[in-house]
Amino acid sequence: MLRIAVVVLAVLAAVFRAHWTAMAHLPMALLLAGAPAAEQHVWEKSHATPGCVRYSANC
């Protein structure tokens, strides 16, 4: 009976630990994914192509 109680408690501890670990990793994963995207956006804004240039094919 004691072994079953220990196994049940170990499983519950693992489930709750995994739950909180996942909740802690999710914001970090979003930050790590969002930081390069934000950096790319800033770079594109600062290195924008000029508008319509006279005699260019795109005008």
C-alpha cells in the first residue's frame, strides 16, 4: 500500500512539475521567437528601399 501511495505521489509531482515547467517555458519560447522577428522588422524599416526613382522600370 505504501508503494502505491509513493508512486501516486511521484506521478502527481511529475505532472504538476511538468505543468508549471511548460507554463514557464512558453513565455520564454515566445520571446525567443519574437525577438528575431522584431529585429528583422526594425532592420527592414531602417533599410527601406527608396520610392519611385525617375526613369526606373517600376514607376
